[in-house]
Amino acid sequence: MKLIILGAPGSGKGTQAKFIAKDYGIPQISTGDLLRNAIKDGSELGLKVKKVMNTGKLVPDDIVLLLLKERLNQRDCENGFILDGYPRNLTQAEDLEKITNILLVINIEVDHGLVIERITGRRTCKKCGAIFHVKYNPPKDDETCDKCNGSLYQRGDDTEETVKKRLLTYKNETIPLIKQYERQGILKTLKSDGTIDEMRLKVGTLLKATFSHKS
């Protein structure tokens, strides 16, 4: 079960990836985690990653690919994996084909107006990091965390202007990627228009239908 999950910021793809990882016993792999772990481990690649990130630049694709290849060769990936946040463009997709074969790409489609509402309504605790939402998961007090009484704030990248820019970037990068996977016949698009649990059911139904006949 080798999967990719695609989705715009605020689509809930990360949450669904966690559910898949738990339900099927496969690791959820994100490039962000790979980069952080490489730095923590202090490996040769990790030192290169740290040097690049300290300059504020993006880590080159060839380094990310090497880290990903190492990760996919680990034992817990023998029965599959789910890639969350990679690939982001056609070049990365072509690189990925050199090291593994993807069986299914799940594209979570969500209305951009809903994404803006989801992200701009988030409030984060300065003390414990708990996340609330002014509409979907409001705290008892607008400015105070229910868990630790810390102060709540809106992250700088959760403003409407920033979210719109992120959505435009995602659209420009990902549409060619979606078309590529459509041509390969491995893309399945699911509309995210309900609750988290309803979306989990949609994803589970898709996975059962796709892999029930495969060993």
C-alpha cells in the first residue's frame, strides 16, 4: 500500500494521513519530519540540511530525495507508506518514480472559501500549543486556553491574505501534478465537504475498494 495524499493547506490531508497510518499500520512520511530528523541525527546529510535551512533557503530536491530513499528502505515501510506533502511538483514526482512505485494518489478537494474559514479561525495556545477554532472548536473563553489557561493567539501565517497566497501557490504547483497522476490512472479525488469522521469513512471506503483484491 504505497500512497500519496494531496490537498491544499487546510484541506485536512494531514489528519486523514494520520488516520490511514493508524488504521493500516503504515508510516506517515512528511519531508518536514525527514529534514528535522536528519538535523537531529547529525548525519552528513543532516549537516547539509542544517546549513541550507540556516540560510533560509529551500533544501535542494536531490538532498530531499536521498533522505526519502533512506526512509523508504527502513523496515516499517515494507508493507507500504503514505507520503504527506511530497511530491509538490512534477520534478519531484519524476524523482520519486526513480526510487519507488506509487499505487494510489488520494487528492482531497476542498472549497477554497472553506479553507480560508478553517485556517483564519484557528487560535493557538502560546503556552501548550493546543489549537482551537472560533467556529468549529471554540474555547470557553475567547482569549484563554481550556487546557492550561495560556493565552490564545492567531498565527501570523493564518491571516486571510497569507492563506490566499498559499492557496494560489498550491494551485499553480499541484494542478500539473494532478493531471500527471490522472494520466497514469492512479489518482482518486475525494470531496472534503463534511466532518472529519465523514471524510475518514470516504477514505477508508476508497482504500478497501482499491486494495481488497491485492495481497
